[in-house]
Amino acid sequence: MMENFEQRKKDHIRLALSDKQTQGLVDSQFSKIKLIHNALPEINFNEVSLETTLLNQVVSSPHFVSSMTAGHVDSKKINLNLALASQQKNWLMAVGSQRRELNDSLAVQEWQSIRKAAPNTKFISNIGILELIQNPMDSIIKLIEHLDAKGIFVHLNPLQEIFQKNPYVDFSQGLKAIEALVKKTKTPVIVKEVGFGINADLTQHLFDIGVCAVDVAGSGGTHWGWIEALRQDENSLERQAIAAFSDWGITTVDCLLQSQEKILFNSIWASGGIRNGVDSAKCLALGARAIGLAQPLMKAALSGEETVLQVMDLFDYQLKVAMFCTGVRKCEDYLHKKVWLCQT
């Protein structure tokens, strides 16, 4: 069973980096959002600041490392490089699923060693909705404690669970479990999808039960249904069925557009298909408070910490230039200025 778990996680990395098979199968829709260029912004570029507050933590950028991988022999190298770079840049870092830690005490050691190497990294824990439903709440709380995390992601992944042949996919107690976690812990709870979007109605339900933030995590980036289907036999039902779901989901842009009336009062985050800092600026302009990056950073993490830092610097620089050229001095100003147009 453990060997199967490790192999699945290795397959996830290999397939997530396969651009033609699992990336960008859906148009991310960022091209339909146009930022309004300000030819005379009347601000000093050097005074444009990406610094913001997320989960009650002052961070250098609204960018954060989105959840990727954990729980197998190759993940330590990736996560260590990400953690060291996040510490240096003062970005939040969401870890991969901590599912394995629920049943394997040795899995805790990976994060303990990374925490020792990067003591100041601001981690966000991560657990799947099925694990939250199926396990005692005290076990989930321990995952947060293992990392000394600043928040915890609960990820929603119905399509992925089906195509990975999970024999027990019962989401019927999902909202109840999330609400119980919110009440049980003082740590901020963030709910996210894994790349198919969260619609406005569910976003509202989640805020109603007390979650701190919702990461809409829309389509346009990594397609986790295809990743799981590609792991199955060619003649399997999953492989035969998956093509019909190639364009499944709601894009990050459309999720943000749907949630416009909720944005001033709640913390909506964005991830999914964000491939440069101008995409990030569009998310902020549409009301997102934080922007998650995954696949571009995973590629970099395979090379080393310095490569991760280069990618982080590039995204931050592109975002800063876009802010300057739209006359925005700090991230929070986007909530009070209309600097975008939607082209149909």
C-alpha cells in the first residue's frame, strides 16, 4: 500500500510537468481581462509595494507557493528548495497533502527536517476533504502543529478522486466537517479546489460557516483528472472517459467575476493557470487577495533554491510593473480602483 502511495505521488510530479498532456487544456481566460494602462500614473515606481497581510502575517508579496507534493522520497528535495526560497522571499508556502502523516509517523520527519532547515518559513497545512471527513478532528489539528502552520488548506477534489479509482468517494458530510474544523481550531481555515474552480454559491456557503478564505483554484492550469487517468491502464474505464472532461471546470477568471459582490467583505484567493505576474495583477484587479503558483515553481524546485528564487523574483517584478502601469501603489488599492475591462 505504501509503495503504491509513493508511486502515485511520483507519477503526479512527472505528469504535472508534462505540458502537452496535463497543462493548459482549458483556456485560462486571462486574455479576456484587459488592465487599463495609465500613461501618467503619478507615483514613484520604487514606492510600489507588494507587501500585504495574509492569515494575519505580513508577507512580502500576495504571491504564495501553492500546494504541490509530499509524502514520498523525491518530495523532500522539492519541498526543501521551496521552503528555503519562501523563507528568503517571505512568501507563504502551502504544503502538499499531509494525508500520509495521518497513518505514518515517519512522514512527519520530512517536514520536521525541512522546518529545521527553514525555521522562519510561513507554512500552510493541507488536507483533503475526504481525510477531513473520515478522520478524528484531533488528528487533523496535529497536522497543523507538526508544521507550526499559519493556516490550513482543505482541498476539494471530486473529479480527481473519481479518476484515481478511489473506492470510497463520499463528500456528503463535507460542509459539516469544514465547519467542525473551523470551530475546533484557532488556525485560519482556507478552502480550495485543485484546479476546477469554486462557484459563487459554494463560496458564499463556505464564508457562511466561517472559513477565513476561499482559493477558487480554477481551470486552465494542471488538469488533475487527466493526471489520474493517465496513471490507469489504457483500456480502463477512466482512460476511456477522461477526454470528455478535458475542458471541465470554471476558470479562475470566471470564478472571480462570479464573486464580485462578495469580494469587498471576504478574502478570496486565486490560483490555477497563472503563468506570469500580469496574470497575477489581473487576479488582484478582479478582487483576489492572494495568488498561488504551483507548476512554474515545481519545475524550478527540481533545479534548486536559486532557480526557485529567480522564478519568484520574475513573478514579483512583472506584478510590480503591472501595478505601476495601472497607477496602483499597493495591493489593497485594487479593492477600491477599477482598472480592468472584460472583453467578450
